[in-house]
Amino acid sequence: MCNMVQVDGEGINNICGNCNDKSKGTLVLNCFYTNIRSLTNNQKRDEMLALISEHKIDIIGLTESWSHEGILDGELSFEGFNLFRRDRTDGRRGGGVMLLVRDDICAVNMTDMSIGNNESLWVRIKDINNIELCLGVCYRSPNVQDEENKCFKMDTIKYFSKDPVIIMGDFNHRDIDWKRLQADSSKGQEFLDVVNDLFLTQHVLQETRGASILDLVFSSEPGLVEDLEICSPVSNSDHNSLLFKICMEIGTENINKEVFNYHQADYEQINLVLEEIDWDEKFMNKDVETMWNELVEKLRECRGKYVPKRKLNKGNYPKWMKNNIKRNIKLRIKLWKRFNDYPTLINETKYNKCRNEINADIRKAKRDFETKLADNIKEDPKSFYAYVRNKSKVKVTIGPLKDNYGNVVSDSKEMADMFNEYFSSVFTKENLNNIPKADNSLVNGKNCSLENIVINQGRIAKALGTLKINKAAGVDELNSSFLKGCANGIMTPLELIF
């Protein structure tokens, strides 16, 4: 059965509840949510890396991140994700909400601080058809004041629920029975009334902490969320985690992108092919631009034949994660499900023992891996510093941007045009009619004109030899490793071009 959502103007106008129907070009987004109780805890961060790889997670919602302005984004984010965060600002310990969105999904932070000082974060994502969906992550403290509680429910949630929305978070309403839609307190009933007035669907019907349903997932349409599953807590967190699918049509071109594996190239055969070409005849009576284009075309042809490709899968397991840890994590999930279904002391003991063993194994594996990196820093400094940078910095993506009319722009060319228009508007316009001319023919009475440039294959070979490997290609799409490997075959054509 296909549930369609039709909304005029901005927002979603075509979402199919039958998300797995690949013939319609649709794709589900795997979403993970939990009350993490401090993402700076290394055990939880490390286990999150395993979960991201295991479930191919696209969107992560976290509450109680316990982050503050003294913690850098690099200490919180994961590679391949854009980080959105809102820390608690009143000085109290704990709190904080966070959303991580796969970096090839168009996402814009829509959180408006003027709506109220509550712990909620709102991000709008867009699919390949410019269909928009708002994602919200909320944390309602059990000790929240009445004014903040009213602002949180009445203003913030109502404001963002005007458009298609999915809201996840820890709402701490243990007094609400979500199966019967009844509440035992006035605050619970007020919240339930807001949910009903907004026609939101609540998808979590099993306990998420002890005997209570505290962690919730709402959607403006029932078909937006599918296959919700209650999963084991992350490390020693006291909240169960939620795994569910969001129905959105997202482009798949970057998910399993193929790249050339230059280290496995057959450079002997490539150089043999290049050396057999009569470059003098091939370049005869041609200008430099034509000569260069023909060389590049030939190099690309050889690359396609003799350089294998590999899939650049995002969300791979970290290098230090050994197979026994992966197996034990799966075993722990099974033990948790058994304990959750049959909560006996024996099942709880088995689960806790497996969880503690995993934590110890992760600590040891990371320590051994980092020690090895440090010991090999002289032989392999690149791996060491790449690991350090990954721990301290976050790759900042450009855009999406808002134009003068408030429209979100995510297309690369359109964003480049916007930057060009702005920068050109602030450039200083010089008077080009009054530029002093310099006479460089004589300096301190000596003739300094450059009369001759000697270029030969020896110098070209020396220049190619100084290239650093694995440097990104330019507009010619030729990687530095590839050029170094083809050095013997390209020295003759390069000499003719120079």
C-alpha cells in the first residue's frame, strides 16, 4: 500500500510509504537515535563507529550529549557526517542535543534561538527532487520549569510541525501510556493534547528505559517512518537505542563511489604503451593546447585499461576494530534481546559480562593501534598525522546557502555563482590606466634578461620524482601517483610540449 503526502508550496509533495520499491527510484535513510549520556566517552564513541558501519547509518540523533563550548566539533563528529549541535547554555551539567547527517545529504540548520531557550535542534534535509523534510532532536529534562516546558511544547514543536517533520528525543513523560494514548498527570495530558492537535504519529510502543517509554519518535505522516526497532544501549548507557528508516528519495551516486586504485596499477604496461607511440609524428604541426589534450586523452585511456577500481564505501569499520570485537558486539545484541524478552538474573549477568568484555577489548585494540602508529612515525608519518587530524578537526563543507529571497541553494554551480557575485561586489576597483611600468632589463647595472631555458628529459624526470604521492588531481583528473608511475612514458611528450 502506498501512502502519499501532498503538501502545497514548500515542503514534501510526494513521499511514498513503500520505500523499498526500487523501481520508483526511492531509497530509505537509516536513522539511529539514543540518549547517549556523554558522547565524549570514548567507549561510546568507539561503539558508535561500529554501529555506523554495521547498519549503514545515514542520520544520527543524540540527546544528553553533555557537550559544551569547550569541546571541539572534532571531538564529537564522525567521519563522513556533518555535525549539528546545540549545547546546554545555563551552566548546568549534562543536557545538549546533536544531529549528524551524512555529508552527501543536503542539510540546513533551521534552529531559531528566538523561539525559546529549550534543548531542541532542527535541521531541514532535501532530496534529489528538492523535497524537504524537517528533522528535530529534543531533550526535555525531568526537572524542566513550567515556562520552558510550555515554550518547548506550544511554541517550538508547533512551529516546526507546520511542515512535514520527524521528531526524535527523550521527552521524559513516563506517565503517558502511548498504546492507549492516556496520561496520568496534567503535564502528560498537555503534551498528549499537543501531539493530537498536530496529528503527529508516535512510533515507539516498547520500553526504552526500565519499564518506561521515555524516548519517542514522531512523524507528521505515518508512512515517513518504517521498521522501528528497539536496540541495546550503547556501551553503559541506561537508555535503549532506536533504529528506524526514513522514507526519502536521496541520490545514491556518492554512497558507493568508485575510485582508481593507483597503487595496484600496471605501470610497466602503461609505460610500454606510451613509449611505443611516435610522439614527434603525433604532435607534428599542432599547437601546445592540442598536444597537451592528446597526451591527457591517452593517459586517461591507459588509466581506464590498466588501473583497477575500488569502491569507496563510507562508514567502514575503524582500522583498530578487530573481527573478534565485531563478533562480540553482535553477540551482545543477542544477549540483550534475550534479557529484554526474559529478564532473569542469569540473562542480565551474561549481558553485562559480554558488555564489559567488549569495552576492555576496544580499549586494548585502540591502545595497541595507536602505539603502533607512534612507533612507526618515522617510516610512515602520513598515517600518524592523518589519524591525529581525524581526532582534532572536522572537514567543513561549503553550503547549502540561502539566497537573497531566503531560498536554500545546494547546487555547486549556483553556490559558486553566489560567492562570485558577493566577492566581486567587495573588490577594490583599481585604476588600470595609471600603472607604473618597470624596466627589468638592468638591475644594479647588470643585464638580467632571461635569455635561455634548458628543458630536457633529465630535468623532467627530476621534477616528476619530486611529486608527492596521493595528491589530489587537478582539472586534468591526473593523480600525482599516476604521473610518477608513468614517468618513463611521458617524458618524451612532455619535452616536446615544453
